[in-house]
Amino acid sequence: MASEILRAMTSDGSARIIVINSTDIVNTAIGMHHTASTATAALGRVLSAASMMGSLLKEKENSLTLNFRGDGPLGGVLAVSDYMGNVRGYAVNPACDIPRKANGKLDVGAAVGKGGLYVIRDEGGKEPYVGVTNIITGEIAEDITAYYAESEQIPSLCSLGVLVSPDGTCRAAGGVLVQLLPFADENVITILEQNAPGLSNISRLIDGGATVEEIAKIALAGIEFDVFDHYEVEYKCTCSRQRTLDALITLPEGDLAEIFEKENFMHTECHFCDAKYCFTKEDIENHRKNS
């Protein structure tokens, strides 16, 4: 089943909610990056979070980058989303697979480690917006909640989960992001807090067959709300041979000359989808002349 996002708002305008079933996105990432179980859980959570956050962008050309630069064995994890929530990403060390916690759960926090969380929103201005906070737990959801509170002053609740099968595939993955809007009603806030424990294991809900609509109803139980869209999203890399050539012609000619002194070909590989491209010196020179 394709991954999907639901976006809704309480009828009184107190809060908005985004729910994602990202199982297909995570399985696509596993197929491309061949991630070990702990890396899968970390990357899947970051992809899910970036997709939901990206869906809050306003314009088609906008993008959002979510970058966890931790000192753990994962070596960092990054995801980029467009304004619809289509997303791509990678873990620096996809083979990361450390011992589980005492409760049997994958130890994403230890894999990520301590460091900085960088949120970059490119909304068409001269310079993109960059928000930076410390990684709090490395478990991703808590870090997203802290980022919104500290950097954007938006009270939020984020829940993320990735359930990895013994064979390394993703059985279920998803997330919920609930955010209070200005002048939120205190009664609504109280109900949201009471409902929050029901979202503590989002991947189990999805694995049990819960739809994004049903998960929204759990989060907003006792509150009237309106769904304003529900659509499919995917793991979507934007790389191409043309885009790679566009980037290569910006390199200093001296650097390119040094590369081609050693080899007749230049090989590049996309971090997001592992696509490989090969270029000759003539390829780059011709592209520079025609650009």
C-alpha cells in the first residue's frame, strides 16, 4: 500500500494534525540503502518527520531539510522533503546495528548520539531559514518536539515509529504531528494531553491495521475536527544526469583538471538513491559551453 498523509484541523482552529503512514517510503529506502535494523529505524523516523514537516510548506518550489548530526555510530542522518511531503534521505552509516535496549527495542538514541539538529527551510528567499537545536534524546520524535518549542515557539506533540521485521524489512512505519495554533482553547489543550498516551506506539497501531483517519481520531478523541486533505506521498529522489552535470560545471576548472589527470572518467553517486553517473572531460566541457 502506498504511503499517505492526512492533514486536519480542529473545528475551532485550536490545533492542526498531520498523520503519515510511511511504511512504503521506509521500505523503498531500505531497498536503496540496504540499511541494518537500527539504521532503518533511525532513517525511517527521520523520513517520516521530514515528510510531515515538509507538508507544512506553502509553495511548490519550497523544500525542507532535516539533518541530525550526532556523534553516535550512525554518523548522522538526513532527509529532504518537498511541500507535498515527498521525501528522500540517507544515513551516513547504513550498516549501523547496535545492541537493543533492555526492553528489546532498537536503540535509535544511542545510534544517533549527541549533537545538533538542523532544520533548513528553503522558501524561495535569498537565504534559507536555518533552525538549530541540540539533540535531546536522539530518538527523533522528542527532538522534533523540542525543536518546535525552542526554535519556532510552537507547542507540539510528535510521535514516530518504525517496526522492523526479522528479515530486515519494515512491517509498519508512521508518525503524528499535533501543533497548537495561536489562542488555542485551554479545554482542547487538556483533551489533547489526555489523548497523547494513545499515540505512544504509532507503528504498532499501523501494524494492527489502523488507518491514518483512525489515528487522527485517537489523537483528537473528544474534539471536533475537519480533514482538509488526504493524499499519497512517496520516496522521491530528484537526481538526474542533467542535474549532476549542472553541479559539476560549477566546480573550479583546476579541480576538474586534477581529477581528469588521474582518470579518463569521473564517477559520481547520489547519496539519496545510490544512482551512479559517469562523465568524461568532454561531457563536462560541452555542457559548460551549452549552458
